[in-house]
Amino acid sequence: MDDEFRLDAPVIIVGGGPVGLGLALGLARYRVRSILLERRTGEIGESRAMVIWPRTQELLRDWLAYDAVRAAGMFVRDFRACDAGSNAPIVDLDFRNIDDVFDDPGALIIPQYVTERVLEELAAASAYCDVRRGVEVATLAQDERCVTVTATGPAGPITLRGAYAAGCDGAHGVSRHALGLSLEGTTYRSRVVLSDDVIDRTFDDCDLARVDVDSPGLAFAIRFAPNEWRTIASIPPGVTEEVALSPQAHAARLERLFGKGVQARTSWSSLFNIHRRHAQRFTAGRIALAGDAAHLNSPAGAQGMNAGLHDAANLAWKLAAIFNDIGDGAALFNSYDLERREMVTDTVERFTDRLTRLGIGLPPSIKQFGIRCFSRALRGRGMQRKICRGIGMLSGRYVKSPIIDTRHPLAGRRIDDLVLSDGKRLNRARNGEAVLIAAGDIRLNGFRSIGVLVPPKRWHLKRAAALIVRPDGCVASVIDAPDPGRIAEAWQRAFCGTLPLPLAEA
Ligand SMILES: Cc1cc2nc3c(=O)[nH]c(=O)nc-3n(C[C@H](O)[C@H](O)[C@H](O)COP(=O)(O)OP(=O)(O)OC[C@H]3O[C@@H](n4cnc5c(N)ncnc54)[C@H](O)[C@@H]3O)c2cc1C
């Protein structure tokens, strides 16, 4: 290496939205320094993504960010949506149904600008994050040693070098273009009007969403503060922007959602296209794309920002492991692309697409029938658990990843956050690290491990086994009849040799 060569930080993050900030905190958790470049100097003005689901909550917990985010939001264990016409509950989701696999489950309702504010405060307080605002990135270029980023900041042009870079610069950022990639997929024919409204009516505290089931399209509102609601309504093709955003049309939408004569102060409203799109690759060389820079999803189901934060979690531990300078770091980095692209296309896109089409594509009578059937099915505990896990983003699985041994049905899934025999939760015991779990009546002599004496039936273990769980809580491998050789081999595959085996201290 020549004397002139110097890195400014191990990782340069382009974009300081929720995903860029999350990645900075995720890296900090593993003591990896990053420089984050954000062109905005102020906050975003809209509520945007407003729900933080359970899977994202546990990742925030690993980044030591959860308590602060939760304190700034509205946490609900019961998520109830009403028919706006009759006020009757149509969806009543009780997250306590999954408290055996998740510690204190619920939905956290919080406007995106508040989430960003809290994450930024935490990043600013961390010695590992260097957040620079008012810096607009112009180019990213890479060679076999580093990524070079040029930008313009308050003091003029700057050039920075990082071992890796993450493009978290949203749908229209420069990072994806620098890689010659585009967002492929579809744009729905219907567009949506989004607005933030303070209304003069008070509803039951538990009623968090109101759905206009009689409307021919998608029309619902979610509450994010006592009288503040975000409304979302689909607009059929052919209606002009002027008509869709006219005060009369907005007042009519609000009357259908909140009742005749409702008065509202609308802080913001706009017409948007909605998409189901993703980049062809999420990595190229030393650059990764995450969040909206990599995929765009319909707001139905509120999965988009959450999925972006899951990208950040997948990437953070992998980058940290690569800096151990052992093993095959390039293979581990590329697994980020394979895993997250698969999760986005096969799980997130399918789920949001189904909800969007149900909302905008069905005649009201069929929609009402469907909602009635769903509402009835949701009375059973089994269905409650299924939906809480699904919408809570706890049930996805990586099946195509080369670093996951998918021969066992548990591999590729998030590990349940069980209560251990000492009363502690498994996630607290894992503490965001890679661990071995001794499942059943077995000892893994020579290794540090966490014991789960009575594994739940849904783990599908025929006999005692060793489980490798990654820092992001995903099961990488289930090792039957584990011996030191088989454990070492499976550990090598799970981490491409970048993490040392958890050997017991002599
Ligand atoms: C109006 C609106 C409403 C939405 N509503 C919902 C919703 O209800 N539910 C939901 O799940 N999602 C919603 N979304 C989507 C959600 O906001 C995104 O999924 C989320 O913001 C993605 O986060 P991100 O960090 O990947 O990207 P962004 O939030 O877009 O952040 C990217 C950041 O990069 C910065 N940046 C861009 N280019 C550069 C550059 N060249 N140099 C430096 N910085 C740069 C930008 O300023 C921005 O701060 C909404 C989005 C919008 C716009």
C-alpha cells in the first residue's frame, strides 16, 4: 500500500434518512466508524412512514436505540381498525398473542420525522458516527481498495475515501445511478393522496385506524397523535392532480372517514404514484444499496421503511465482520444482496402488493365481504398469531442464501425470543452477537453456548441439536448430532470464516 493511501472512515453512508441513520447506529453497535453525508439541513415535513413493527423494534434494541424511539412514539399492544361508516371494529389485532416469541410485542406509531430526530440524536452522541449535514454527494467511484465519494458541503467541495460505501439516499439518489442500476418493476395505475390532518373529533383511544370500506378504492386513516391522522386514499387513473387535491375533494374524503361536518387543519397533502420496484442488485463491488435506494413499496401495510431498516441490520453486522480481516469478506458482503433482494421481492413486495390490489382493485361489495370474513377469522388465536407475525415482519425466511443451510425448516428464519430457564429472554442473552444455541438436553463441550432446554415444537427438532444464530437474529444452521468438526464447518459457512468460533475459555 502506498504512503499516500488513507481512508477517512471504514464506511461512508450516503443519505441520512431513517435507513442511513439506522445503519450508522448498527455499525456503531459493532464499533465500526462511519461518516454519514446528508444534503438536507432541516427535518422532513411529513409523517411519512409511521409504524415501526416488532421485527424492527428488536433491531433497534440491538442498536441501543429502542428505548429512546419508543419513548418518543405511541406504543399499542392492541391495533384496532374501525369501519368509518358504522364505527364497528373490523380488525382487532392483539399483539399479546405472540408474547411467547417476542418480548413486549406491539406496534409503535411514530411519525418518520420524529424517528429520524431520535436516531440522529443517538448518532450524534456516538463516538463512532460522524453525521455531516448540508453535504450533497455528487459521485461515487470504486477500485479494489476503496470507494471515493465527492460531495459539496458548507465549506465547498470535499472528497472522502471509505473501505465501503452504503447508498441510503432514497429513490432518486446518486448511489444507484453510480452503479448503473435502476428500479425495475411496476407503478400502479391508481395514485394515492396522502395528507396529515388535525381533526376536531375524538375517538376511542384504541381506535387507531379508520377504513372507508364503502369506497371503490383504498381509503383509510391512521392516528399518530391524539387528534392527528394520516389519511391515504387512492385516486383512479384519469383524475387530474388539481381535482384530486382540491379542498372539496379533500373535505369529502375526510367526511367519509371521520363523519359529517368534521373540521380539519391539513398540514400537508400531496398526490403520489405508488410502486412495486427494486434494483437488479443491492451490491456492486464495495458499494451496497439500502432502503428506498434499493426498493420502493406501496405504503399499504407500512412495510417500506421497516424493510429498509432490516437492510441496515443485515448489512451492519456483515460489514463489521468483514473488518476482522479474516475469511472471505467479499462473499459475506455479496450475501447481503442475495438475502435482502430475496426478502424484498418474495416477502415484502408480495405482501404489500396483495394489500394494495385488495384496496384499489376490488369492487366495494367484494371488499366488504372479504373484510367480514377476515374479521371473523381473526377471532381465533391461531390466525391472530399468524397475522401478528406476518405484519410484524417476524415470519420471513431467507431460502436462497448460500450462507444459510436451508435443509432444516428453521434455518433462514428469525429465532423466537423465548423465555429461558433463568427467566431472561433469549435476545437479551444473545445481545446482538453471533451465538451457538444448545437446543434440548445436550452439552456443546468446548464452546460457549446458550441453553434452550425445552425447544418449542415449532422449531421442528427431532432430537437435541446445535443452532447457529447470526447477529441479526437469523438462524443460519441447525446441526444434528453436533460434534466440534460439524460445528466448525457450519460456523465457517455461516460467516464465510470472518468470525472466530465461540470457544469456551479454558
Ligand atoms: C410523502 C411520503 C409518504 C410516505 N408514506 C409512507 C407510509 O405511510 N408508510 C411507509 O412505510 N412508507 C412511507 N413512505 C416511504 C418512506 O418514507 C421510505 O420508505 C423511507 O423514508 C425510506 O428511508 P430511506 O432512508 O431509505 O430513504 P429516504 O427517507 O428517502 O432518505 C434518503 C436521504 O438521502 C438524502 N439524499 C438524497 N440524495 C442525496 C445526496 N446526493 N447527497 C446527500 N444526501 C442525499 C435525502 O435528503 C434523504 O434524507 C413515504 C414516503 C413519502 C415521500
